[in-house]
Amino acid sequence: MEKLLSACYFDKYVQSVRTNDNGQVEIKLEFLDLAIRADANNANAQQEIARLMLQGSETPEMKASLLASIANGTASAVTHLIIANYHMTNGNRDKAINNFRIALEKQPNHPIALNNLAFLLVEDESKQEEALEMIETAISAAVRPNPSLLDTKGAVQMKMGKFTAAISSFQEAIRWDPLKLVSLENLANCYDELEMDEMAATQRTRIEEVKQVLADRKKELEKAAAAKKEQATDSTENEGNPPAESGSATESDQGSSDTTNAAEEQETEPNASDENNEVSTNGED
């Protein structure tokens, strides 16, 4: 029921996106808030929040629009989440923390807010226990294991000097995402800290293997995208060419005109299946 309700709210959010008379895009973030509140693991809602967070970090217009919503009292948890990420990206740690806290006041247990706030707080030794509590809350609230949250938990534990506990967290993250490079690297660093040289060496061999797998996958996706683009270009060009007229060749007193039927060759491309490869870093979901 929760998933269906969340999907309905997300659809309402998508339908709310419009361009006003001034050419500015308007969106109703409260529907995105409700979608996450109904189901914190709604993948579409999470991806849209991540997209808006990135756009808010890169586009001053987006930030201005969000600040305007705060001024008129319509700011949602997502509003403060995007502004927090803007400050986080630009090195304004205190402002980012304040906005993440406001987001959590509006929507407790928001996984992205808890994750990113924990990542910031752990840098302050006096806040490390709070950071660990926050990421554990996010993990407990998730209906299924989330490798990114598990990786953040490991990073917090590692910062606190709890290397054996961090190893367990990173191993759990890797169990659910064997190609999670950041967790593999953090795990190797933990082995180094505990002087487990053989384990660290084995882990770094695995890291190189994963890097190669990810590089190969990236090339395959780029190749598939290029082939798809070329096919679209060929299709557009073919639409602009009228079909050839069929008929018989005739000879005149001035000479003859020989015609031959040329068969058009249509290039086909192999079907490429896009593999979902979630690559996330601490502070990003």
C-alpha cells in the first residue's frame, strides 16, 4: 500500500512540473516529500532528489527559486535537502548541517538527510557518536539493505578508529554491491590500519579487477549509446529522402540511359542491454 501511495505522489510531482510565463520551471516539491514519506525506498523519488540536488549545486537559478520558497513559507524537506547539498558542495559545512537538520525536522528518518548529515558530523570529534546514531537510524528505517548507507556507516566507524566494526560494515556493503569501489578501497585501508598486510594485498588485487570491470562496462555503454545515436541520425536522413521511382529505361535518338536497381542496405545494430550500475560516494545517494 505504501509503495502504491508513494508512486501516486511521485506521479503528481511529475505532473506538477511546468514552465511559467517568465520561462522559469516550477515544481511542487511537497509531492516529492510525500512520495519519500510514504516509501523512503522509492527509487524514482530518490533519483529525482539526487538530480535536483546536483542541479541545485550547479545552477544559481535553482538556488534562488528554493530560497524564494523558504521566504513565502512553502519550503519542504526536499527544499532544505537541496539547499544543504548546495552548501555542502561549496564547502559551507555549517550551513549544510543546519539545512540537513531542518529537513529532518520536517521529515524525520529521511535516508539522504541522515546519510549526508552523518558524513558531515563525523568530522567533528564531539559529534561522532551522533553521526553513528544517525546512520544506524537510516539503515534501520530502510526496508532493504542499502550499500551506500552501509558504506557511510563504515566510514563513520573508521573515522572513530573502530576499524574492526568498519570492516564488517564495508563487507556488508560489498555483499549487496560487489562492484562498490569506494567500499572496497575503504576495506583495504582498514586492513592497513590493523596491519593485516595479506588481506590488504588481496583486497587491492580485487580493486584492480573491479576497476577493469567498471571500465569495460563504461566502454560498452558508450559504444551502445554511440550506435543508438548513429542509428537515429541515419533514420532522420532516410526520412528526408523520397523513395526512388520504378520504371523502364528508354532509348532516344541521342543515346541510351542505362539504369540499375540499387538495393539499399540497412545497417542493423546488436541489441545492447543497459545494466544498472549504482556508483555512489559518501554524501551522495
